[in-house]
Amino acid sequence: MARRVSMPAADDLFRPTSDTAAAEPAPEQRPRRVRAVADTNQDQGEPAGPRKPSGRVRHDEKMTVYVTSDELLDIEHARLTMRREHGLAVDRGRLVREALALVLADLEARGADSALVQRLLDE
């Protein structure tokens, strides 16, 4: 007769593994962070300067963006070029966040004259 294997329950698999994880508040009780970069310096009330990407941090929000196969190849080519020619090992997400930060900073600084507005008007 075959022996039945005992598998752990889901609660055992996904339980906290340390005391610090148990002390963390539930996700709905955590304060929500809306932006990765603040608009002003809280201590002095001055502008924070140019927009900066969030970089390599744990991101709480997710957005799905659909791209064509050619656009995906362009992103991957840019990533490999940055690694090969500039010694920068970045993933596609970081590359997209950096590009987004540049475009949004340009929009904020130049308004209607920004490259983003001009490209969208040309469509």
C-alpha cells in the first residue's frame, strides 16, 4: 500500500519567520506613500529640486503598460547598451522609471514646450 505524504498547510507556508515581521502592521494599516519623491523639502518649505526616479527600492504600486515587440526590443537593447558601453547593470523597470522621471521633469520645467507635449501634439 502506498504511503500518503503529509504536506504543510498554507498558514504554515506563509507565516512570519521572525518577531519583527509579526510586529508589522497589516497592509491596510500601513501609511500609504503616494509619491516616491516629495515636491517640497518638509523642513524648509523649499522646492526639492529636479524630479528624481525612485531607483532601487521596494515599490508598493504597480502599473501594467503594454508595448509593442519593437518597443520591448528597443528597451532591452538600451539596457544591454548601458551595460556594455557604460558599465551600468540596470533592469528594464529601472530603465523605464529613469526615462519617465526625465520626461516628467521636462514637462514640469518646460510645460507646452516639452518634448512630451510636442510629440503628443504631432500624433
